[in-house]
Amino acid sequence: MRPNKLREMWKADQAVVNGWLAIPSAFSAETMAHQGWDSLTIDLQHGLIDYQAMVGMLQAISTTETVPVVRVPWLEPGILMKTLDAGAYGVICPMVNTREDAQKLVAWTHYAPQGTRSFGPVRALLYGGADYPQHANETIVAFAMIETAQALDNLDAILSVEGLDAIYIGPSDLSLALGCRPTFDDVEPKVAQAIDHILERATAHGVAAGIHNGSAPHALQRVDKGFRFVTVGSDARLMAAGSQQVLAAMRSR
Amino acid sequence: MRPNKLREMWKADQAVVNGWLAIPSAFSAETMAHQGWDSLTIDLQHGLIDYQAMVGMLQAISTTETVPVVRVPWLEPGILMKTLDAGAYGVICPMVNTREDAQKLVAWTHYAPQGTRSFGPVRALLYGGADYPQHANETIVAFAMIETAQALDNLDAILSVEGLDAIYIGPSDLSLALGCRPTFDDVEPKVAQAIDHILERATAHGVAAGIHNGSAPHALQRVDKGFRFVTVGSDARLMAAGSQQVLAAMRSR
Amino acid sequence: MRPNKLREMWKADQAVVNGWLAIPSAFSAETMAHQGWDSLTIDLQHGLIDYQAMVGMLQAISTTETVPVVRVPWLEPGILMKTLDAGAYGVICPMVNTREDAQKLVAWTHYAPQGTRSFGPVRALLYGGADYPQHANETIVAFAMIETAQALDNLDAILSVEGLDAIYIGPSDLSLALGCRPTFDDVEPKVAQAIDHILERATAHGVAAGIHNGSAPHALQRVDKGFRFVTVGSDARLMAAGSQQVLAAMRSR
Amino acid sequence: MRPNKLREMWKADQAVVNGWLAIPSAFSAETMAHQGWDSLTIDLQHGLIDYQAMVGMLQAISTTETVPVVRVPWLEPGILMKTLDAGAYGVICPMVNTREDAQKLVAWTHYAPQGTRSFGPVRALLYGGADYPQHANETIVAFAMIETAQALDNLDAILSVEGLDAIYIGPSDLSLALGCRPTFDDVEPKVAQAIDHILERATAHGVAAGIHNGSAPHALQRVDKGFRFVTVGSDARLMAAGSQQVLAAMRSR
Amino acid sequence: MRPNKLREMWKADQAVVNGWLAIPSAFSAETMAHQGWDSLTIDLQHGLIDYQAMVGMLQAISTTETVPVVRVPWLEPGILMKTLDAGAYGVICPMVNTREDAQKLVAWTHYAPQGTRSFGPVRALLYGGADYPQHANETIVAFAMIETAQALDNLDAILSVEGLDAIYIGPSDLSLALGCRPTFDDVEPKVAQAIDHILERATAHGVAAGIHNGSAPHALQRVDKGFRFVTVGSDARLMAAGSQQVLAAMRSR
Amino acid sequence: MRPNKLREMWKADQAVVNGWLAIPSAFSAETMAHQGWDSLTIDLQHGLIDYQAMVGMLQAISTTETVPVVRVPWLEPGILMKTLDAGAYGVICPMVNTREDAQKLVAWTHYAPQGTRSFGPVRALLYGGADYPQHANETIVAFAMIETAQALDNLDAILSVEGLDAIYIGPSDLSLALGCRPTFDDVEPKVAQAIDHILERATAHGVAAGIHNGSAPHALQRVDKGFRFVTVGSDARLMAAGSQQVLAAMRSR
């Protein structure tokens, strides 16, 4: 089975630089994949993307060595399994708030005996190889998003779930949940403290920690702190930011 | 943030005339939007439409002042939140049968502290404006569908849920639920009585009441009774009815 | 091979009542096909439809007995042949202005020895049957649109082209070409005269004449005059007209 | 209402030969439908297909007498009802593990009073006929998949649910659940025994039993044992197998 | 009819800042349109976009005041007219090399008596308004691309064609045609000279001149020289460039 | 630039085994690409495929080492250039009947000074590499289809066009053109003779010869004769043939 570069980089104690995709287009995905991101996450939650568009984007990413990751809309078995069958090598699941949530996430993303994932890796066989069924459980990475007060309360119970390999922090939702203004980078102190705490506990449990960032400098700071999967920018944001620069230059006179 | 004409009309005690979309096409949606409907509802439940087609239809409606509303397939957080992130200004949710259902609907459609909606209004920012996060909670309208015997039993418990602004009646499902023939307008007496009751209780609770109609005369009668959101016709039905008229005329000889 | 109802009706001296499709949706096409139109024309010229959407619409129409017709964007061999391979039983070609144009139309829509249509009726075999190659030439109908002053000048030269079975009049373009206001029904006298002339010459040449109409009464008058293929209304127009009626009723107070 | 050939064949004690669709294309579905399969199942669970592609495929199948069946991704009311509204005459539901699961499946696929299916058979009316609402409950077939150890434990409780007409076995998932290697045909003895047991109990309860097969000989053996719905092959597998044969021949030298 | 901001800006002697779209997605088009470009050009020639995707992009752009322009793949009447019927307010046509080419371009983009554009502005009526037919000829802008040695030879013959309002220079193709390396900004002297010559002749004929640029500084220089329509950047290029900046920052250590 | 395996195999005097794609689906294309075909041809002429579907299929093929080839609908510059910009490494052009046709084909598929291909290899840069512009002319392969009596008459004139690297024979069209029954393999003697003649002349001119076949044995015979590009089977045909085998087996009792 094709190895998962995420796990390889983590073994080498390297931080994965992840790009983000919100545009439902295989061509923009392919363009992004050719820029050299370690991984790209197709966002089915807040991106303008559904399953069928995602398949084309996974194919586009598969023309390169970039690792295809998908954020699903919700902790729901149908879409989690469809996403894996389509060849995602990582899934990010929002709103994992309890130990039971984390157990479901592990169960739905692993074949028996570790879990209850249904068998039918139709495209995953093409992408991963004929021995995908034998190795999928220890190759695929499932990220539980820690982004609510409830999840903070249950943090160790979640992190100690057998088979949970990684967590992911959405600073905006975490801010909202803690009564703060939603943002990626310059979070309020209460949120910054919570982020540090999550990172510390994840590291203690041997669980890789990832986080969403708004800019490279912040992402680098977080890598320094110990994050091993940092998202910076998205297709739509980069395009908009680039446009703003051009238009500002053109209208500077 | 762009104001929601639904709320503005309700403040002025006006009834919203809503059109219905079952055809998965941005062009038919745009054609409908240019006819002057106050709002248009994209039906993800019984229409032939899924999320990706809906996005194109929302864009098409956004070329006009018509308010974009979406009926989701079911009370499920994933699709409710995706729909709002895509820029819907109203959502209609089927089968809200208990107080707990109504609480979930409010929670999933409002940001903290009123609810638990996840943050990421990617297209909603384009449609609503940069201050969408600050005003979404009091701008968006969530309709709970009252259409089962169980919902009738729990009517006051549902209507008194904090943050529930509107309800919507599907006369066909309500008829079925009460053991009657499914229809929109000429409902059986038991159903007519239930509709009046729902309207009376909604009004008492200060909740706007909406209803599906088969024809303009019935819709007008219901407006007179106090309904403030009346659906008449759908893209597919209007097209079929128009065809029947033409074909009848052509074959009259 | 599945017979072509157009030819059968013409043999019985009946006028075909044709509906028009401008919305790129297989579901609206299927809805229209179930209303009982004799044929439906997918408009690739002025409709919002291209080839791939057309294929889905042809499939949708194929669930009924309605004859699938396609208007191509232009007299161009690529799209004419693709349309036929996809299973159209009639093609309407705009702007056939000269005898040479008409000869090209016949050549590109017929297999050798009558023409030069390339062989590969991939979906046409499914729709028409395994013996499609043997009978396509005498089953399919190609309509040449007569809609310019140049075409009027070359009328007999066009109509006498061997293998040209039908012509179609676009009153709007014909009006424009004659310096008049574009409309379907209440054309200016100069245009009305031209239409009568075209019909008279087509009939003399044994060529079936078709025409676009805005309403059933005008279509019936034209059937009485001798037209054998009359289009009335379109999906988008019927939907818009129905909406206008509903909205007028709702706002009458 | 158009009768369901599945029920007609079962009444005549015939086994339905079912094909499988994993490719999201209306044209491949139409090609398959023209081969003469009794039914075709569009796989929304492990196939690369979502709802919108499914609609086009249902339309394509509707050009023939082949019965359209859909496997939904999960036991979830939204997609079950959307699938039926789109005109599926059979639904296969994965992972029905308890009596309560089976009751939900029956409820969500039947109108009141037998169930709680919401009313709005928008395309089903076109495919089934205007009297669809009156006859859908006794025409549509819902298959519960029996594929886990838990389902085996609850077998009689599941099979005795009023209104459950059919079950379907996925040998791969059943194998995994029993600690065996996932495969379709040459299952391990423990799995073979479980399959026989399920068939025996289903037959005792008057419930039709279906099963997934990898090849015609195994399917025939299972028909001999009493299965009344046998799947053999899929669009993608047949295409791949045919390619392998051609390439082997071409490279034999 | 909705006025064309291009013409209004030219009357005010202002230069239009035009963005470029190569990604076939209505969402990326809508994102770009919200950045404030004066116009956006959907590139059907070298972009990964065809007609159907273009329609969705035109709708997306129509949610803003940005002017929708389309570059067609070739000087071909079918696509030119389809593009205008879909609501483009400008068309850029490649490879206009002779006076006859320019005359065709004008003819195919104008209604009689100025041209031979076929009548059927189905979506253009929605975007432009009900009086579109009366004003389209003097509102729409058709750009002839001057990018070959042959076009340079015929420059005055092209520029003097009645009804030709604008020309557009593709520096890459022009470079290739003159035996130079294809680039946008730092063109070789022979190309720079040709560009100056084209601009000078266009200005002399009262024809607005546009040009493709790789960066804002070059675009500003060209505005200073007299260009009145300057393209800077494209959706895909801006996204790729932004990615490169992020990745460079992340890997700087 | 990524080398073209077609040219590499021809240099090694090997015959390319080409598969054929008529289904407009990136997933079926990806499935085919993983079977090991040397190249796959996306058929825009007789397949049910247009440009936008083609792009997804090219991406899918690009996940493997299989060479992507496209047959365009007609000798038309717009689609030829769009196809190359999208990353096709070979194009097959129907109906090249004269020396002038062949010259156009060469011109439209080569950059200056060899031709007049417009510059903008947007996706080709991703697939081929950053140096695509420097090497495209000698890497891409353009096939001229020889399939009419006129082409036979002009054979040497066509084959001697500078820059024409390959020809392709469609036995069905050639049969029709010579007054014979259209078929792939068991062609009538007159056609067989013509095929041999074309092969002989192509070889004499140093032009690679390709041909469409219905089965592996015929393809092997043609390889033995000297053909260097042989198509066997297509996605849809293999799927249909496999279905027929299964159904025959199932109904053998």
C-alpha cells in the first residue's frame, strides 16, 4: 500500500504543511497540488464542496505526491466511509466532544476488528494499491477536532481512545465556544491558553496535534511549540488576497 | 450585513409570497428569481436537488433581491450548517416533532452563545457582507415544520423554544399524519382544524407561520387568516401546468 | 429501428406539436416529456444548454414516447454528428442560407452514400435499436432554418436539395432580417408575407414546414395554413408566465 | 402504478439477476440497462456516486424495463426518502443490526399509517404513475443488509418486523465481522454457515433473500439454495476484467 | 438596458482593470467578482472552461457590479452568439488577422442591420433588461485580438472596420508570431515596438486598446501609454503565487 | 518536459496498445488507466463526452503512466488547441481528406514557427512540466484520420506534409466511404486492400500508422503487418460484453 507521508513525516518529527481547499473544482485542486504542499485538505464542512466534487479533487491531487485529506461535514458514518472509499488518506472530523464521539470516529474509520468500517474501498484500491485492505487501518489518519468547551472538559478521555492518532484545532470555533471573537491567529488569551493546553495533553498522549492558521508566521510559531500539522491559507483566500494586492497597486494612483 | 427581507416584511405585517424550486438548475432558479417572488425556497428534501446544485441556485437567486431560502432534507447538523455557510437567509427543517428537535434546530443554526453553529461562513460573507458573523443570529430565519401528530401534541413546547422564529406547515404530510388524503389546498376538516390551531398557537407565541399552497386563491385566504409566509406553485408544477394548457388548446380540435 | 413519430404523423397529414427546452436540466426535460408533447426540441443555439447537458436531456426524454429533437448552434459538422450519435431523431440547423448550406446539412446528417456522416452511433444504437445504421438515413429528420433575406432569395435552390426533408422558420430572425421588429406571432406584414411564401414553396417541393410560435392560437392558425411542425412555448417561458399569473393574483389586493 | 418486477418475479418464484453500478455516469447506467439485467443497483455507499449523479442514472435506467434499485450510504432518513422520491423501486440499506434499525427502515420507506415517509414523490410520480401515492407502500421493496455479528444475534427480531420484505447479504462485510478475510464468493466456512443460516431464517419468515456475488457460477449456486436476488459483477469490475483479458492477449507475445 | 461600465469608463477616459478566470467554478468566479475588479474575463480559449461552466460563472459575476467578459476559443459564430445570449457584456476574439475576420466578428456580435447575430437573448434579457434587443448593438463590446504578423500587416484594414470598438493584445502570441520568446511583460524589443505601434494605430482609429499583463507595475505603465483595458493576473496564477509565498515562508527554516 | 511514451515506443519499434473511452466519467477513465493500457483515447467525436468531462478524464489518466490521447470532433482549431492546453499528449483528428487539411492539422497543433497554435498551455504545464513550451512541438503527436475516398486519392500528398507524425484508420468510416458495410475487423476485401495500401504508404513516408480494432486477435495481426498504434475495445463495449457473458451464464438454465 502507498505509504502515508503524514505518518512518515511525523515519525521523522517533521511538521506537515497543509493547504486548504474550499473551491469545488478539480482544476484548482490540481493547481494547488502542484505547488508542493505536503497535504491538501478538501473542506466538505465549510467549503463549497460536496462529495461528487470531492472525488474529482481527490483524483486531481492524486496526480502528485501531495497527501489527500478531507474534512467531513459532521461525525456521520455515511460520509466518513464514502470519503475513505474515495481514497482520502486523512479525514478531519468536526465537533468531537466526548469520548463516545471519539470512539465512533475510530470505529467508523477502521475495519474490523479495530472498527466497523464497511468494506468496499472502490477508488482507494486504485490510489492505495491492491493491498489497501490489509494496511488501511494503520495507514489512514483520522483527526478529531477539539473545538468546544465540552471537548476541553473531556480532553483526556478523548485523547486516550485507542486508535485516535491525531487531533485538529479550529481556533475560530474554539474562540466562539469560549465566548471570544472568532479568528485564526491572534486569538484571545483564554483561547491561546486552551490551545496550549490541548497541545500539551495531545503530546502527552502521543497524539499528533494540528491547527488552522491564518498566516505563515503564526504557523511557524505553532510548529515551534510542537504542532505537527499546520494549515496555512486556502485556495479562495489566497486568490482573494492576491487580487487585493493587485487592485491596491492598480488604484494607488 | 444585508438585511433579511423576510424579517422586514414581517415587521411591516406583510405576508411573504414564496416560490418553490424543485429543478436542479441555476438557470431555472435565475429565471424564477427575476419574476419578482419575495423569496424562493430551494427544496433539498423532495426536490431533485442536492447541495452542489443548490450552491449554483443560491448564486443565481443572489443576482436579484429575492430572498434565498432552503428546505433541508432532515434535521441534521451537517447539511443545516452547509446550507447557511452557502448563503441561505432562511432554512426550513422538516419533521420537527419535539421540543428537543426544535432546540437542536435553533442550536445548529445559531452561533454561540445562542447555539453551536460551527464557524466558517465562506459564501455567506460574500452574500451577507463582512459583518455577517456579528448579525447572522438575528438575521437568518429558521422554520420548523409542523407536520406530524407528535408535533401537534408538542406544539406549545416547540413554539416556546427560545430563538425559534418561524414554523412552516406541509399540508400533505400533516394530512397523512392525521389519516387523511395528502393534498395542499382542499384538506379534510380534521386537517383544516389542525392548521387553524397551529396558526393560532404560533401567533400567540409570536412565531411567524408559513404554509404550502397549491394555488393563489387558497394562499390569499390563508394570508387573510394570518399566515405570513405562503408558498404558491413550484418551477416544475408551473411548467407542467402551462404545458397542459397549451396542449389542451392545441388538441381542442 | 424505432420509427420516427414525426414522419409517421406527417404521413398521416398531422401537425406535430413541439415543445421547447432552454433549461439545461434532465429533470425539467423529463417533466416536460411527461406532459404529452409530440416532440421536444433541446435548443443548443439560444437555450442555456451545451452538449453534455443535452445528453442527459435526451436520456430523460427517452423515458417517454416524445420524439427528441435538437437545435444545433450552427451549421457545423462536429456538433451535428455528435447530436445524432447521442440519439436525436431530429436536428434543426440555423441559418441555412444557400443551396450549398443545405447540401452540407444533408451530407453531414446522412451516412454514405447519401452523405458523409461519420460512423459511430454510440447512444443512438441504444435508443434507436441495433439496426439504426441501416435505417438512420430515412428515419432522422434534418430541418433547415429559413430565416434570412439570403435564404429567401435562394429558397427554391434550398428546397430542391435532395434529402432535405423539412424546414423551420424562426419568425424573430426573419423579422430582423427583413428590417422588422423581432417577434414570434404578431409579425409585421412583410414578414407574414415571407412566411406564407416559404410555406407555399416548401409544400410545393414536398418539404415539411415548421415554425416557432408564441401561443397556441397562432400555432393553430399556422397549422390550418399547412404547417406540420409547430412549436409553442418553452420550459422557461411557461414557468415565467405561470409565475406572473400567480404573483399578479397574490398582489391583486 | 407501474408494477415492480422484483415482486412479480418473486411471486413467480424466480430469482432476480441484479447488476451493480459504481460509476457516476448516466451513460454507463443506460448502457448497462440495455443489456437486459432484471434490476440495477446504484451504489451510493461504496460506489463513487452521490445523489445528483444517481438521479441521472435513474433516468437512464428508466429508458428500459430494468428495475432501478439504490443502495443508500447509511440508515438515515434524509437520503432514504430522497432516493424514493427520485423514483427508486428498491432500496438496500447497510448495517441493519437491530430490530429497531429494521423498524426505522420500514418507517422511513413507507407512508402513514405504515410508516413516516414524508410526502413529495416528485420524480416517482413521473416514473411510477399518478397513483404512486396509493400503491407505493406495497410496491417499493426495502432490503435490510445483514452483515454484522450483531445482526446475526438479532436475526429473528429483525426478520419479524412487519413490512420488511427483503434482506441482502454483503459477504465481504459479514466476513470481516466474523473475523475472516473479506471476499464475495469463496467465503470461509464460518461465513458460509452464517449465510446459510440467514437464508434459512429469511425463508422461514417469508422474507426474500439477496446476496452479492463475484461470479455467475456462485450466483447460480446461491439461486439453487434459495436466494431470490443475486448481484453479479459491476460496471467498473466488468470493464476492468475485460481490459485485463484484452491486455493479456495483446501481451501474450 | 443595464449600461456597460466598460463604455462608461472609456468615455471618462479611465482604464478598466480586468481580472482573468481560468478555473471552471462559479464559486471562484464569485469570489473574484467580490474583490472589486472592474471586469472579469472568463477564458474559454486557454482556460479550463467550456460553455456550461461559463454560464454558472456569468451568473456568479452577475451578483456584483463587475462587468462579465468572455474570451471565446475562436472566431466561430456558434460560440460567439451563445456567449452573448448567456449575458456577456464583452467578448474577446482570438486571432483576428484580416479585415474579413474583423467584419465577421462585428457581424456575428451585432443584430441586423449592423450584423447577422441570431435573435434569442435568453439570459441576456435577465441580466441586461427587457430592452436588451434595442440597445445590445451599442452596449456590448467586441474585442479583436491582434496577435499575429498577418494582423500587423492588416492593422489599419482591421481597425477601420465599422463597429469594431476595441482590440486586445496577447503579448505571448504576438511574441511567438514575431519569433520571440512568449511572455506577458518583459517582451523583446521587436514585440514592444509592435505593441506600441498597435496602440498608436488603435488610438488613431478611435478604437480602445487592451492588453494582457503579468503584473501591476507593467499594467500601470501600459495604462500610462494609453491602454484602456488592462488584464493583471488570473485566479489560478494568484492562487499559485500565494501558495509559493506561504510555502517559501514555511520552508525558510 | 515529461516524455511521450508513444514516441519512445515507436523509437523502440513497439506497438502501442490503446484503450478507448466513450463514457463521460473521470472514475471510469481512472479505472481504465489503472489496467495498464499504454495509452487511452478520450473520444470527443463519437463518445458521449465533451470538453469539460474530458478535462476530468485527463486528470484521472494523469494519476498513472498511461498516455492521454483525445480524438476531437472535427478539424477545428478551437477544440484542437483547447485539448492540447488541457494536457493531451496526442490528438486524433477525423476526416483529414486533403493536403490542406493535413497542413491545418499540423499548424493548429504546433507553436510558431512550425505552426500557429495559440499560446496558453494552462494545464499542459502542470502535466508536462515547466519546459512544455520549449518541447511541445516535438513531443505531442497529431494523428490524421484517413477514412474517406478523397483521403485515399490524396494519400501521398497528405503523408508528405512536414510535421505530420501519424495517421489513424477508422475501418468503419473507410468501409462506408468505399460502399461497404461498416465494421472494425472483418472488413470487406476492398477495404482490407485500402488499409494495406495506407499502411504501406505511411510506412514509406516514415509516418506511424494506427487503426481501430474490435478484438485482440485482429489487433495482433495488424501489429504484425506494421501498425504501431492499435486500439482494442472501449470502456462501454467491454462493460456491455462482460454483462452479456454474465447474463448468458445466469440464463443458461
